[in-house]
Amino acid sequence: MGLTETWRNKPLVTDLLIAINVVVFIAMVLAGGPTKPQVLMTFGAKINQLISVGQWWRLITPMFLHLGVQHIVLNMVTLYFLGVATEPLFGHWRFLLIYLGSGIAGNIASYFFTPAVSAGASTAIFGLFGAYLMLGVAFREQPGIRQTARTFLTLVLLNVVFDMFGSGIDLAGHLGGLVGGFLLAYVLAAPRVGRVSWWQRGLAAVALVGLVLIAGYGLMMKAV
């Protein structure tokens, strides 16, 4: 295996995202604590009232914030194992676009359906689950991918059930990220794994554009 191939298979973006999350968490601790309302507001938590008055960047920043040690450790461990499994299959840039796009999709869903202040990488992490589920559907003839996708689907279903009966958990954000990741993965495809048919990518693109237009209209109407 050549040097170029070795770098292609390393989860470089995953490592970078984990590093950013850890640095931001340390900064929040030094600023007074990640659960303090003023710190959350300053660092960019999802606060619906502020998004409604034009602070739309709060649909991006919450995926890099965490509310405590347990919160960030759980999310970063999950991100690491998901990244190791997923990033080499999509490639660095596709993986990054799926992660960021899913996080935004999850935060938009949270904005519409969850009034509480929220933060965390789980919106983007659920997007990675969605991306791997796409691989399981599109490449189900590949036993390794099919089996891993089934395992991830079981984890997703267990998490959704837990979210439904748990308190303080943003189910809308998780589901929004999951759907966003699934559709983005189809649109971006995974050339390292195989070819995705043009009609599947086209349907996913139409669905994604439709959701973007609906979300954009809803954001504008709420801002009026």
C-alpha cells in the first residue's frame, strides 16, 4: 500500500472533528462552564428565539458544543468508531460534507420541533449513521457493508426508543440528522464502494432540495 493510499484510508477528518470538539469544550469550561446559559449563548447553542431574529449561524455551531464531560465523551467515542468505519468509504471531503450537512439538518429539525436550548454533535453523528444505512441499501450485495448497516440500524432504533422515553433528549434533531445523512450520502455517492444508480441519486437530490426549500421557507416565515 502506497503512502497516498494510506492517507486516503486514515480517518483524518474524524480526528480533526474530535480535536475541534475537545478544544471548544475546554474553552467553554474555562469560560465558566458548559451548562451556564451565558456560556451556551456566547458559544452558539441552538436558541430558537435568537435564530428567529436572524442568528442562523446557530444552526451550525451547536454541533461543536457539549453540556458536560459525559456528553462529550459519549459523542466523541461514537464519532471515532463511526468515522473509522465510514470516512474511508466516502473519502475525506464527502465525509465532511455529510457530517456538516447532517448537523445542520438536525439543528433545523430541532428548531422547528424542539423549543428547548440544545447543543451536541449527535445531530451530525446520526447523519453518519444515516450515511452508512444508505450504503447498506445501495450496496446490499456486499456482505460486510450489509451486516454493519444492520448493526447500525439496530443501534439507531434503540437510540430512538431511548430518546422517546428519556428526558432532555432532542429526538427531532437526531431524526433530522439521520434523514439528512441518508439523503446526502445518496447525492454525494461513494465511488470507493461502488456505483450508485443515477435515478437513486436523482430521487435523493429532489427530496433533499425539497426539504431545503421547505426548511428555508419555514425559517423565513418564523423570522417575519
